[in-house]
Amino acid sequence: MRTRRRDDANAIAEQVGAHAVRAFRAAHPGLSLAPVVVVIPALDEEQAIATVLDAIPRQACGLDVDKIVVDDGSTDATARVAAAHGAHVARLERNCGQGAAFRVAYRLGREHGAAFLVTLDADGQWDPADIPVVLQPVVDGQADLVLGSRVLGRAETDDAVRQAGVRVFAVLVRLLTGVRVTDTSSGLRAMVAELTATVRQEQPQYQSSELLLGAIFNGYRVAERPIVMHKRVAGQSKKGRNALYGLRYARVILRTWWRERRSAQRAVHPAAARAR
């Protein structure tokens, strides 16, 4: 029953996302974006998103930067504020979750010419000034996905439970994949745009670990760079209480690992296929 509900929710999210993509194309015919596109999902963040957008540099690592905000069914003026502060805005007609919003943003970035995608949250916790730090290894061809790490840098928080959780999830990912990372849930990441077309994505909310594990199993090179995580500047977190968030996040890690592991086991090496 739970699997069926998840499948139904994904189907609805795909329909809503497809409608948002069509509306965006109609509103921006012939749009050609910069090589670097910063993508931001937003839900009721009218108080914080202007500050985030205004702090995004116009150039990073010698490349022009554009901004896409996907309004995930907000009931406030998030979309209007984002547009007024220089973002291209796509709007989901109903709240579908951060993962669904990111999938729309990734697709729009790719379709309109982005070579590199950078993720940010709309709440101001991840500093746009750190964008060049995480982007540079991707632009230089040293990595395909770079995570900004608050563990390697620092976090302005007194939530000891959340900090411990970050470290526990890092250990879990390392045990499952053999890849050493310190911050699996960072909201500031840079990647080659093609990665988002290759890696399977279906999680409605805790998509950062799904993208990371999918990238690892698809052979993409993963790296980290130290950054600073700030306190939220306004509004309320959408992640829920620590215990519930932790359980759901761990479940996504394990489910994604199992799915990707089985997929890798089913894959037939081309040489073996020719020998048959």
C-alpha cells in the first residue's frame, strides 16, 4: 500500500512538473541561459529569498551565472519576489516536495543551455559567496559532483542532534558505497548538468542523498569543499522534527542504495553480452 501511494504521488508530481515546464517554455521562448545556472526550490520563502538571490554572483569561475527558482506551490509571494530579484521562475500548481521541484529546475537548466548546475536553498542557510568554491573543481574537470561540506567548514547552529545526524549519515554512506563524504545533505552542490539527466531521481523530499548515491553508482566523480552553513534568516524549516527527519532520511539512503545496487547487479557488461 505504501509503495502504491508513493507511486501515485510520483505520478502526480510528474504531471505537475510537466505542466510547469510547458508554462515556462511558453513564457520564455528561445531562452538561452548562462553556462552556470543556480537552481533553487522554494516553498513560502518570500521573506528570505530576495536576500539569497541578490547575493548570487553574476559570474563564478569566469563564467556567467543565471538563476532559476521553482516555486513549489507557495501560498505567499515567493514567485513574485523571486522574479523581481532576477530569477527565472517556474511554478508548480501544488506542493510536490523539494525533490520534484529540483527535477523541474534541473530539466529547465539543461534544456536551456546550462553546462553546470549549482543548488541552493531559499532560506539563506547556504551562502552564495561559496558558489565558486564548490563550482571550481567541476569547471576544471576534476569532479562531476562537488558537495559543500559544513563538516569540513563550519555550521552556525547549536542543534547538537542535527550535527550528530550529519556525521552518522556520512558514515552510513561510506559503509554502503566505500566513498568517503562528510556531508550528505548539503544544500550547496555543483555538478555537470548531464548528471541530472542520468541519475535516477524519484524522492519527493530528501533528494540530496538520492542524487549522491545515484551519482556514485553511475561512476561520477564526487568531491567536497569546505563551506559555512548559516542560521536560517527567516521562516520555518520544512524538514520536521529531528527524530522523524532522521528516520526518513536514513530510509531514503537505504532504499536508494538497495535500488542502485540491484540495478548495477542486473547490468550486463557489453563484452559479456557480445559473448552470448
